Amino acid sequence: MKKVILTTALMLCIIAVSFAQKSAKDAKKLNIKSFGNDMCQCMDKVFGKLHPAIKQMFIDIVEVGEDQAKTKLEKYIMEKPNEKGAIEKSIESIEDVEKEMDAKCPEMKKKYQGLDMTNEDKAKVIEYLEKKKGCKMAAAIMKSK
């Protein structure tokens, strides 16, 4: 389970990078609100059905680090052992994140493929996502880049 969690977290970082890279010659001004909305919707399509404890774990990995996130998840499972099966099923459902992204967010991948996002743009997108209801996981993914 630990290996799957860490692999999935790494894939999330790669996904955020793939959405936020574009060659300098094709650079254009990023519409923060549009990108933020697209990112939030895509992450909801891919991760929306995950167990809430797994969603929180991904957020915690970015906010407090892998070790504390793992400890927090283990504590949650110890306190609610009846949730263990649902959590494991949730983890298994996201083993191929890239495939999920291709299947559920092809329009976003195409729209932003190769986007050259500046640090300033990234900070603005994260700020926008943190304020937008239901986009905390998308904000965490953007922070992980």
C-alpha cells in the first residue's frame, strides 16, 4: 500500500508538470481563472470518487510531507478499521493515473500541452484554486510541482 501511495503521489507531480510546460516560442499569457477551473474540473473527474481519506492524504503529502501524511492515514485506518477495505479499493482504482488523465481530461491536456507557466502564474493559479470551493486537491497538485 505504501508503494502505491508514493507512486501515485509521484504521478500527481508529473501530471502537474505536464500541464504546466510549454516551449518558450509558443508561450502565451495564461488565463489564470480558465486554467484553474479546467484543472479543478479535471482533478475532480480523475479523483472525485476517491475515498475522502485518500484525497486528504494527497493534500497532506504536499502540506506536511509524506511521513506525516502516511502516519495520519494509518491513524485514520486504526480509528476506523471498517473503512480499510474502501480505502484500499480507492487506492487500487488510481494505479494508472496517466491513463485516467488521458481518458477523462483529453481536452485539458490538448489545450495546455506544453504551456510555459511562470512561477508567478503558478502562484496565482494556486491562490485561485485554494479560494475556489472544491479545488483543494487541484491546489495541492499544483503546489507539488
